[in-house]
Amino acid sequence: MDSKKQTARISRQTWHFAEDVRVQASAVSVGPKEGEGPLSSYFDQIHDDVYVGQQTWEDAERKLMEDAVTILLQKASIKEQDVDVILAGDLLNQNITTNFTAEKLEIPLMGMYGACSTSMLTLATAAALVNAGYVKKAIAACSSHNATAERQYRYPTEYGGQKPPSAQWTVTGAGAGLVGIGGKGPRITYATMGKVTDMGIKDPFDMGSAMAPAAVSTIHSHFQDTGRTPKDYDLIVTGDLAAVGYPIVKELMLAQGYAMEDMYNDCGLMIYYPEQEVFAGGSGCASSAVVTYSYIMDQINRGLLKRVLVCATGALLSPISYQQGNSIPCIAHAVAFEGGA
Amino acid sequence: MDSKKQTARISRQTWHFAEDVRVQASAVSVGPKEGEGPLSSYFDQIHDDVYVGQQTWEDAERKLMEDAVTILLQKASIKEQDVDVILAGDLLNQNITTNFTAEKLEIPLMGMYGACSTSMLTLATAAALVNAGYVKKAIAACSSHNATAERQYRYPTEYGGQKPPSAQWTVTGAGAGLVGIGGKGPRITYATMGKVTDMGIKDPFDMGSAMAPAAVSTIHSHFQDTGRTPKDYDLIVTGDLAAVGYPIVKELMLAQGYAMEDMYNDCGLMIYYPEQEVFAGGSGCASSAVVTYSYIMDQINRGLLKRVLVCATGALLSPISYQQGNSIPCIAHAVAFEGGA
């Protein structure tokens, strides 16, 4: 018992998972624009309609999360009753995508909110609960939808508001991962939980700049806590910093002595082709979730990537905090994956 | 190591904490109406102004949570740096009370959302992380404010909208608990995580009826999983079912063979006097948080209560889900406390 306790806590921010905790299966469901991007062959389901056959945008987002979970259970050949808990979150007020999805599932729910960092917040917590033996199998899930996010955070899409090039395109999709002990799939070895950082940026059309310091804070802590360096990873990705935030992270990390070169990428840059008119790139909970739960898991499972660090980045503002003149608090949570038996 | 794993998971929903996990300190800060209620002598801080000296309602709610955490650290004689993580949530869109509070703290944040069940969702998760050794000390916190909730969920208070007697009064306050191993304070022995239930109720002015079945589901699971009955507890409280939901729980539990008599109460009924014009009673994250982190912890510490079960209840709707004709999904999470050395 003591050996586990000694290894569970590496530092204030970093947890180590000594058991054989794995992402035993994962699934993603996306919208049409994402299906036209460079990672399309890795997605389990591509809808050709942004309404996903539903009457409202909100119902469409729910359907995406439901589909991701349903496909996940099918791929893992298990039933809802075999899963002890679902840890999930989304960007909509009161996490309604999550709540209405969980309503249809016979699985206890732990709702979480970390804006676009929710993908790794839920996965890290799932790994902790599984590693400690509170639950046998846990699902981590999150979603975003371009149209629900636009009308909640900015303007209804019908309004046709103009945007600056630093703006990002919220990814329409959902991703889910099944966490358990043993079996096949990438191992989850470390999680580094982020602190809230705020550099005083107030422009909601420049989330990349706002979130970059949060990513740097968490990645830097991860390296310090684990003794690892960028070279220990085949791939390090941030969640949704896109074209504006990505070079800021590179520069700030280099200033701290960590050269993040070819091994560093950003999910918001990976999910779309530049010519898809997505401004600076993708954003939203689904940006890191969809890329992690499809391409990254696949590449680790096929032995093409051995060690990957996913640092999901979240901007913790609300329209009312922005309107009241507040700056944008940001956070990032990171999870380390490892391939091999 | 195996003994811990065997005892950690009692069932799909219930976790057991084998280590000496305790609420080592707790603190609450409330508004003026709460300070006029029957529990006023237990509160650490009572503000005589609903603006709490701030310019906006939202800033007022933040100040309440900041005050609760600040007082908590003082009472425990520790610094921010001694705390590994804060698990927190509130009712505002994008959890902004939590996010802006955590921004001022040098403590990693795990944001959670379970509507008014957030009090026990955060505390249960904190206990799990501490018991397993991922963190040494964790803060669980949540808040609500009558005026921020009114304008976000219903109408601005200035509008003076009429309400039916089944409506509830959102508690203005915040509560925080410090969870660690050993020392003094009530022990946390079990947590039972809830499933989302939905009885098809669509009236947001009758949350008590909507949430009662979720409370019954979780309390029933808790008894089944632990082998306990109502008589094993000196006090069982639900979070905020108030005068409409409270008798429904009693009736539904009795129908399942569990007589919840004098030992059963509801935080929404405990926090105000009936003559305080709060319709059916109190609601909000702060209802269960403020009562638990003041009166209940005090009574256990003084040996006047030995075993207490707090079942925090949450209505997982949003204004948009209500406007789109959806029913109200609900959830409840329960934590068992125990006194003595």
C-alpha cells in the first residue's frame, strides 16, 4: 500500500499511475468539416450534416456525444452496466450535452468543467480512480459543436459576424475513451494538473494567446516533476492553441530551456487543412478529444508513436465575465501516454 | 496494496475510504438573509450586503468563495502552497466563480459541475484523491448567489417576476472543506456517486419534485451497497429539496422499505426560518455546502452527531434546455461522515 502511495503523488501537480492503466478503447464522432480534414481516415463516424439529423444544434451536439459513447461500447464489446462511471464535460452552459447524454446511460456521472481542457481533466481523473481501484472501468468523454458554441459565446451563425484572423473554429465532434486496468491500448502513466493562469488578455477572438501561458506552465511542471524533456516524447500536442498560440508556446518553452521542435504540434492545427477557412485553426473541447481518441491512440497502438504528451488547454471565461471587463483565466491539464506491452 | 483495492470499490456506485480521511477544517461565508436564519451562529462570516462590497453580483459571488477559502486556510493554519488541489464548482455559466477564485490561488484546479450536487461531488472526489495518495491536502468548495442565479436561470430580480409556492430561494453563500489524512475533524468513510434520473418534470419552478427521485436513487444505492439503514445515521440530509421534495423522498424511501423519520432533514429547510419568505425553502450549491461545512461539521466535532449522510441534489437543466422543451435531468451524490477519534 505504501509503495502505491509513494508513487501516486510525484509533486503537487503530477500524479503517477503505477498500475497498468490503459485506454482500452476510444471512439470519435465528428461533423462534415472535420471529415474533410487530414485526419478523416482515423474517425469512427463522420456525419455529413451539422444538424446530425436533429432539430436543434444542442440536440446535434448531444447526438455526437451519444454516438461516440455508443461506438466506444461497441468497439470495447462491453455494455453500459460494465462501466462504473462516466466523467464528462462540454462547453455548453450547465454542461447540458453531458447531462442529457448521461441521462440515457445507466452509468453514474461525474460532471467536470475545464473548458477545452476538459478532455484531459476527465481522462486524468478517470485514470486516477481506476488506478486506485475505486472503479473498474471509466469512460472519459467530451464534445463541442461549432454552432452551439458560436451562438452561446459569440453571435448566432446566421448573423454572419466578421472575425479577425486570430479567431478559431470550434470543432464539431465528440470523443470518448474507456479506461481500465490491463488489456490492450495505450498506457496512461502520468497526469499533470494545471493551475489557473491569467496574463491579462481580454480578447475572446484571440484565445490562442490567452491560453499559451497556461500550456507552458503545465508542460514545464510536467518536465520538472518527471525529469523528462521534450526529447522523451515522440509527440507533444497542445489542445487548441492553433496558429497564434502554437509559436508562443515554442518560444516561451525555449526561454525556459526546453526546445520543443518537430515533436511539438497542436490539435487545432492537425484537425483541419489550412485551406478549410478556419481562421487560426481548431478549438473547442473536441479539438484535443477527437485528435487524441482517434489519430494519437491509433498511432500508439500501431507502434508508430511510443510516448505522447497531450496538454489540453482551456479558456475559462464566460460571455458575462467578458462583458464585465474581466480578463481570460486559462488552464491546461496534461496526460502522458505510452505504447508497448 | 490489494487490501486497499478491495475496499476502495464497494459497488459500481459506492467507494470506501480505508485511510483516515478527514475534513480537517471547513469554512463558510454567507449573505445577510442566511445570517438571519436559524444556523447563523455556525457561520464563519456573515455579510450584511448582498453585493458583498463588490460592483456586480458575479463579483459578489466570487468574493464569497474567496472568503470561504481564505477563512478555511486561516482556520487550518496552512498556506495555499500546502494544498495540492482545489476541486470546485458553482452554478454560473462556465463555472466562472470557481475559475476566477482559483486564478487568485496558487493551487491547481479541478473544475466540476453537478449543479447543486457539486458540494458532495467535489468532496467525494477530493476524498478519493487524498485516500489514494495522489494529493496530500485538497480543498473542496462551491458557491451560489441568489441574484446571479435569478438573472441567469430566471429573470433579473429587478423585473419582480411572480413565483409559485413550489419555487425555491437560491442560497447566497459559499462553503469550503479541507480534506487530508489524519488529524482532527469528521472522517469521510463512504461516497455514493449518482446516476442521472429524469422523471419527465419540466417545470423549473418545481425543482424539489424533479430532484427527489435522484436523491432516492442515490440514498437507496448507498444503503444497498453499505448494508446500512436509516437508523445507522443520526442525521441524513438532502441538499435542497425543500418543502416540496422532502416529503416525496420520505414517501418513496418508505415504499422501498426504508423509514426515514426524525433523522431525515433537508438543508434547504434547515437554513431559513419558514417566515423568511423563501417559498418552499433554500436551493443552490451553497444550500448543502453551507449547512455541511458549518453546522454538520460542528455537531460531529462536538460529538453531538456521530454518523451523518449528506446527499446533495442537483437539477442538471439549463435555460436553453428548458426553452427547447426538454425535461429536467437530475442527479445526487452522497458522502458519509463519521465522528470520533
